[in-house]
Amino acid sequence: SYVLTQPPSVSVAPGQTARITCGGNNIGSKSVHWYQQKPGQAPVLVVYDDSDRPSGIPERFSGSNSGNTATLTISRVEAGDEADYYCQVWDSSSDLGVFGGGTKLTVL
Amino acid sequence: QVQLQESGPGLVKPSQTLSLTCTVSGGSINSGSYYWSWIRQPAGKGLEWIGRIYTSGSTNYNPSLKSRVTISVDTSKNQFSLKLSSVTAADTAVYYCARVVVVGSLSRLWFDPWGQGTLVTVSS
């Protein structure tokens, strides 16, 4: 089955840029989606189709995907961005949903 | 704006069957190109996809749970349901239902929106 690998944690100072990676075999050929989950809350979609933002998501959230790595970039990080972030793809060969293990973003 | 709400018992005994229902409001479960899915999250751990259903009744499940899972849909009630049999403590988790947006081929599917989640504890 398809595996997505994320770093367990990323730390960044307020106002700086956070980059959260999601690794997978030839992930650049897949469509990658990102979710933000704050404590006690359900996940919220923040980026879909590699780099598109749902309505209501700040432009500070962006995504890219190439080769074996997809990246969620959060610019001008704020305290309110502190959360767990999950990447996700759909394994079309087996019609299964796949999540990365999640990355905890800490705002210093 | 579509909203999803999970409901069901919060406590299930070991070896019994966990049953949850997701009620869809603000839109028809039949409308558009959507699947409907269940996802779970044990405390302090990551997200695990359980399975999905289309309103035709077509399903697919996570291979690790396939032998114990059944997802069904009741379009007349705008609901879909999850049954997980022979539960153990390892099945204790927050269970989420979510709409799966399907665009084009099977390579572009994502979850939006999600229900608020419901905690199910397996204990005697």
C-alpha cells in the first residue's frame, strides 16, 4: 500500500515561514491535500490538489508537489497556526484513502 | 453549506459491534460527485481511513479493517452508517464522518467537510 511520510514536528518563530513536507514514492504524480487539526477539533482542509486553497483559507497557506516530496508552506506564521497538519492522497490503484502520520507545528 | 454529524453509543463492550450513523444536512447525500467516508483517530495518534461508500452502494474498505467493517447508506434519511464488528480496546478512537470530493479520475479525491467527531470507547 502507498505510504506517506511526514516529520513528527516542525518549529518556527512567529512571522517566519514554516515548511512541512510529505514524502511518497513519485508523489509528484498524485494529487496531494493538506488538513489542519487543532486540539479537540476535527481536521479542516487547507490545501487541495497540491496548491489550491478552499474559500476562507488565508493566502499564507500554499502547497507544492514534485518528485518524491510535497510541501505545505505557511508564510508569516501566527500563533493561531499551531496545530497538527496531515497530508493525504488517494491511492487510485487500490481506491484507498491514505494519510501521512501528521506533523505538529509549534510556534515558538 | 453541507454539514455532517456523527451519532451513536460512546461505549461499546469488547467483542461487540460498534455502530455509528452520520447525518448529512444542508444538501442531499445524492447530489454531485461525492463519496462518503469514515475516518478514525485514536487518542494522540494520526488519522486512519476506514472506508467509503457511494450512493449506489459501492464500497471500499481499508484492508486492515476490511474483514470487520460494513458501511451502508440510507438515501431516504440522508444518512450513512458504519458497523465495526468484534471490537477490542484498539478500536477506541474518535470516529469522524466526511464527504469525499471526487474530481475527474480516482486520483483527485479529498475530504471536505468533516463531522465534529464522536469518541467511542471499547471497555467492559
